[in-house]
Amino acid sequence: MELRHFGIMKCTFGANGFRLAKNNETAKAAFKKASKGQEMLSSPWDAAKHMESAADLAKEIGNWSEVSDFYRRASELYNECGRPQPASDALAKGARDLEETAPDEAIRLYTDACDILEEDGKEQMAFDLYRAATGVYVKLEKIQHLAASFVSGCVLVKAENKCRYGSLNL
């Protein structure tokens, strides 16, 4: 085994140990290092997994900007692997984590997750994310955006004729 593989394994084992010891800040830093190491080894899938672990810890700590940043980075890494579904899932997970504390960022993450699925031809799967974004708009009382999101979701699944508001000029 190469020395750099061993170093990444140490970061991963250390991160898990710190997580078990509830030393979340140190565990988060170790997962970030492990992610960077996996990137250097041209292993974006493993790098993305470590980045998601760092995002989970950032959530536990309450560092909301890092939650968004880490899930976005995980999504980019999944896209590097040619895996749009996990890329979208990472953004959606971040959006769910941010709905209460950073709803505007949650909406951006949901929208980006929808875009990834639409580009991959999985419009039906994006509908659930549009519905989640619509729920955040309701909480924020952004009615104009709510209507636009609702109509976008209906158009996406080719159900415009079943959406009562499909004929609105938004």
C-alpha cells in the first residue's frame, strides 16, 4: 500500500474516532482532509462520501454555511463520477438540513438538485424536489415564487392540465 493511501486511511479512521468521541469539529476537519486526499487519488466517489460526512458534522455543530458548501462540493464530486442521482441527492439532503435555518439557501439547493435531474432526463424524480421547494416558499410566504414553483413542477411531469394554476401568466 502506498504511503498516501495509508495517510488517507488514518484520516478516515481518525475522523470516525473523533465522531464517536463527540469531538465533531475535529472529526469534520479530518473528513475534509480525507476527502481532499481521495480527490488527489482520483477517487471522487470516496471524496464525495467523506464530504457528506463533513456536512453532517457541520449540521450537528450548527455551521450552516459549511453545510451548504460541503453538500455542494459532494454534489460536484458525484457529478465528476458521472453520477447525477447521488449529486442531486446530496443537494436535496443539504436543502432539507437548511430549511429551518437558511430557507433561501435551501430553495437554491432544491432548485440546483432539480436542474441536475432534469438534465439527466429524470423529470419525474425532480417533481418531489419541486414540491419540497414549494413547501419552503409557503413557510416564507413568497406567494409569487410559490406559484411559479408549483407550475414548474406540473410542467415537468407533463401534468399542466391537472394543475389548477397552470393557466396563470406568471
